[in-house]
Amino acid sequence: MLFEAQYDDIFDFIIVVDAKEKTRIQRAMNKGLELEDIENRMKRQLSAEEKRNRADFIIENNHDMESLDEEVQEVLEIIKLERAKSWIKT
């Protein structure tokens, strides 16, 4: 939604959490959404490819919560290092 609302310029880093389309659809259906509604929502959003192209970091969310947490922690560590580098330069 950041990209669609054009808010991406106000953040230092953009993190896209993505999953395979089939996985995204199945998860939405598990929450009670109908396939037609899901497809309509997806049509109104930027494609996953476009979001990935505009992201600073991409986190894959195709597996369990433990795998997701590991990827999130890795990205956070990189961001912390980048922040520390910028503080040292000033």
C-alpha cells in the first residue's frame, strides 16, 4: 500500500514481504475471502514484481512463522548495521 499511496519516499528502507501468488490466495481464502474478491483486490494493487523491484529488502513468506522470523531478523540486522554506519559518518 505504500507504493499505491505514494508514501514510499518518506521511509529510509522499504521491506516487501512476499509469497507465491498461490500461497497468498490460499491464505486469503482461509480467512474467508472469496476467490473473486481476492482477484479483484490483487488487480488494484501493484504487481508483486513491481513491488519487489522497488523494495530495498525482500522477505519471502512461503513457509512457517519460524522461517519468516529468521528472515525478518536478518533484515533487521542489516538495517541496524546501515544505521550504525550512517551515525559514524556524521
